[in-house]
Amino acid sequence: MIAHRATLDVSRALIHYVARLLHDERRRLGTPKGSRALTLFWQAVLVLRWFRGERDIPKLGRDHRVSRATAYRYTAEGIDVLAAQAPELQEALDRAQADDLPYVILDGTLIPADRCAEQTISVKGEPIDAWYPGKAHHHAGNLQALSAPDGLPLWISEVEPGSVHDLTAARAHVLGALYAAAAAGLPTLADSGYDGAGIGIHTPIKQPDGNQILSPDNRTYNRLLRALRCLGERGFALLKGRWRILQHITLSPSAIGDIARAALVLTHFEHDYLPAIR
């Protein structure tokens, strides 16, 4: 056996932030002092190692000299306390308006996950695997997100099975609030997958059928929309690149939403976007 040291590339301030959330949770549960196998600091380190991509929880447990069950329990607790800090949809939209953002960007992504056997009926009336999106060719969960014009993610939805279309997921989780925001002067930009989403949701104009071509005005509109909306792609890239656990979830796919919202809170902390008091 060869022992070696490793460096966790997060700030000590972030570890202390997560430790404070865990402390508040232990107080809420009435956990007796000194009864836990890890201190708040080292539990926060374990949780952040997992978010950074060390997905082997039993190995993390061995590293921290706790049992497999304890490692899973501590990881789940870390996810829960972080996800509880994530902004609600209306809260995120209110802050966007207070910050005078000219628009928000709506986008969806598929988060790969281990197989989850759950059958559903497709729009064609055929039985399908709910968590298997045909376009991705692997099991995944569908997340919807709103980003600021500079690409900073502002809000993330609950997870839907991967077979659910972006527009269907958006209707379930976000479109109603976006209509109200648009009426108040905060429009939304989105890609062609959201065509027909409704008033205030700006999507590219489709190419006409046959040999017709878009007018110069419509082509210019599409180019401008793409130039503004493309930064929205940075939102999910920022989350997945920094918190690599989102590149493939080995826990239950139903936990994808909480994991993503927890990663959103970590991202907001690193970008100084957390509210002053939570």
C-alpha cells in the first residue's frame, strides 16, 4: 500500500459554508455533540469531493474512515442541505428583474444516469422506457434551467424522465411564471425546441417549407437571437464542468434535480451570487 496526499480544489470558505449548513441541520435534528463519526468540516470535505467527481462513495468512506452506509448518509445529507438553499422559480425571476436583466435564457439538458426501469406510454401510444431519451441513446433525466445573459445559471427545475421533451418539461415547471415575467418586461430567449411555447418566449423563426427561404429580416432576427442565446449554453457547461458529478449520476435518477440544485448553490457561492441572508 502506498499512501499519498491529494488536494481538493475548492476554497476553504466554501467548505466552511457547507459545514455551516450541516451544523444547522444537526441542530435541527437535535444531534448530540460528538456523536457523529466526522466533524462538520470533514463531512463538508467528503461532500465536496463527491460533487467534484469522486463518485465512488464507498471509497470516500474508506478515505474518511467511516462505513459505507455512513458515507452514503453523509453524502445524501450534504445534497439535501445544499438543495434546500436553491432559489425557487419566482425568487429567481424577482431577482433577475431587480438586477435589471434585459432577458433570461431558457435551456434544457439531459443528465446521464444509471438505468432506472420505469415504463410509460409514448405520445404514439406505445410502451417506452421513461428514462431513455431516443436522441441521447442512454438513460438520463431532463432538467430545465434559466440563465442570466452572461450564462450564469439562475434556477433549475425538478427532474423529469429523459423521454420527456423540453417543451413538455418547460410547460410543467416554468412557462407559467415566464409569461408573467414577460408581461412585467422580462422576456425569455430559447432555442427551436421551445417553438410554440407562448407569448414572451422568443424562439428562432423556422425555415419555410419547400424551396422558400426566410426573408432578410427574419434571418437577421435568427442571427441576433442565436448570438444572445448562445451564452445560455454556458450555464449547464459551468455546472457540469465544475461539479463533475453531473456528468453521470450513479444514484437514483429521481435525485438528479436535488443534486443539480445543490450544484447550483455551490456555483452561486463561487460567483458571489448567494443572497446576503438565507
